[in-house]
Amino acid sequence: MPENAVEIENIVKTFGDFNAVDGISLKIKSGEIFGILGPNGAGKTTTINMILGLLSPSSGKIIVNGKDVMIYGAEIKSQIGLMTQETVVESDLTARENLEIFARLYHVPEKERQGRIKEALEEAELTNFSDKKAGTFSGGMKRRLELVKSMIQRPRILILDEPTTGLDIQNRVNMWEHIKDLNKEGVTVILTTQYLEEANEICERIAIIDHGKIKAIGTPSELKKIVGAGRILEIIVENGGDANAVASFLKTDFKLSAEVKLDKITVPVESNQEGIMAKILAGLDKKKIRISSINLHMPTLDDVFIKLTGSEMRDATGEMSGDRNEVMMRR
Ligand SMILES: Nc1ncnc2c1ncn2[C@@H]1O[C@H](COP(=O)(O)OP(=O)(O)O)[C@@H](O)[C@H]1O
Ligand SMILES: [Mg+2]
């Protein structure tokens, strides 16, 4: 196995006069779980479509398993499993039939076909639903079916484009376990996600991308160091409260420069600032600035993203990350 499963060298993809991918370079090691983390429209799908050879770069080069995608496209396609962002299982076909079609498409030898399909149904926890139409399945079941479908030809590399977007937390955690299991069997996993928590949970290394550019690459703990502070202080003002007043109070009284986003103020503080929260609370009280919550936490990938891009992650609907509560719970 080559050291790197994928090497991306300065790829650009231009649509009209707009660079959807704007000079990305990265190396994905064989055997790792690599995350491409970024908000809607960041260029994630465009990037993976180029890795798969489905889209040609406007410039730059991609090497998969030591071979140039532009030259060895067909060979490389058979080495990569893909689970697309949109659910594509055939609703009118049963779980078994869906797998059957794919096994044929990927030339799984006939004598192995039924065995692999049986195994796949077991892995997807769908054995009891093998002969039910996929259209009747829940979102989580459909995604599990897609996951095993993308593995039916036993690829060495698996690409998952937002595998858990739209799933509830239980199904998301379940999907994470399936992905980790595949990786333990030696499959290199490349996944894109809008969920900071997901990248933190399962990826060994992460590239944060925004507007077609890489903002940072590293392990979750390396990325958290970017925030450069011992702790992150977060204050949320009361409904109708003045977040900017809090920020300027922090500036004048504590020499802290805070980021303000709607009703929330975020600011890195050094770990050696004992009792800072109490002092801030007392000061706010004195100035009659009312807040609804204050907390001090270790940096999360959320904080890294805010630091790197100046804004919070947006979720699939283009709004603020719905993962807020989940992130908070884990602090
Ligand atoms: N075929 C296309 N033609 C024009 N613009 C495109 C095309 N595909 C993607 N884009 C644009 O490129 C940007 C990146 O898209 P995409 O790679 O799908 O982002 P992501 O997967 O991170 O949400 C978006 O602004 C999108 O609208
Ligand atoms: Mg996408």
C-alpha cells in the first residue's frame, strides 16, 4: 500500500468566473480517517468529485494509490467506494435488490455475490428487512444500506459525502460506529462533514475548508491549539440585550478582544486568569448589563472555526450549526 492514499496538488475548479475549489493541496494517508470539514458551499463535494475523477480539475493534479486520476480514471474508480450526499437507494427495490444491482455494476464475481450481499445486509443491520422495499425505510436505514452498498466491491478507499447530514443523533452515532469498524478493517476513509462534532469524534486528521480554500489541516488536538488559549469564555446576552456592550466592557476592563455574533460573545482567555468569570460577572452586574449565560470551556473545533473564518459553522440549511447543544453537552 502506498504511504498516501490520495495526494492532491494545488487543484482549482472554476465554474464560470467562480473558483469553487481555489488551490487545495493535501495528502491523505493510507489507513486513516480523514475529514474535510466546511460549511455548505465550501467546495467539499467538488473536491471529492475530482478525487473520484468524476470532474476534471481546471488546474492541478490528483494522485490516488500512486496513480494520476486523469490517466487511470477507470482503474481508480474501482478502488474507491462512494456514498453520495443525496440518498440514492432505489425506493421501489428491496434492500437485497439494491445491493444486487450494485454488485453486478461493480463486477463482483457471481459466486461471491450472494455471500457478500448477505454479509452487507448483516452489517447494515437490515437482515430482517432484506426483502422490504427501500422506500419504506427510515433515513438511518437508507443511509446504512448506502454505506454497505458503497463497500460491495471491497474498495480500499471509501469516500463519504456528508454521511450523517439530516440524521438524528442516535443514527449519527450508529453511522460513526460503522465507519470506524470499516476503517479498522483497513479501509482508508475520506469523509466530508458540516458537523464539527463529527470530525472531532471520528477523524484522525481534518482539513477545514471554506470558500474553496484550506484554512487549516491537523489532528483535532492540533487544530484546537490554533485557538491558542487555555480556555474559551462564552457569554450569551439576554433577549434584546446588547452583546456589543459586553464586548466593549471586556475590552476596557479586561483588555480582552471578543468576537460578537448576534447574542453571543466569545473570547479566548489564558488558563492562569484565576477567577476571571467571577470578576466579569461582578463587573457586568455593576454596569447593569444582563446576560442569560456564561461559560468557560476548553477550545472545541467550533472555536477553531470561528477563529479561522470569523464566523460560526452553518448547517445544511445554511443556518447556524444545529450542533450547538451537542457541543455544549460534551464540554
Ligand atoms: N456544476 C456547478 N456549476 C456551477 N457552480 C457549482 C457547480 N457545482 C458546485 N458549484 C458551486 O461551487 C461551490 C461549492 O459547491 P460544493 O462543492 O457542492 O460545496 P459543498 O459540498 O462544500 O457544500 C458552491 O458555491 C456551488 O454553488
Ligand atoms: Mg456537498
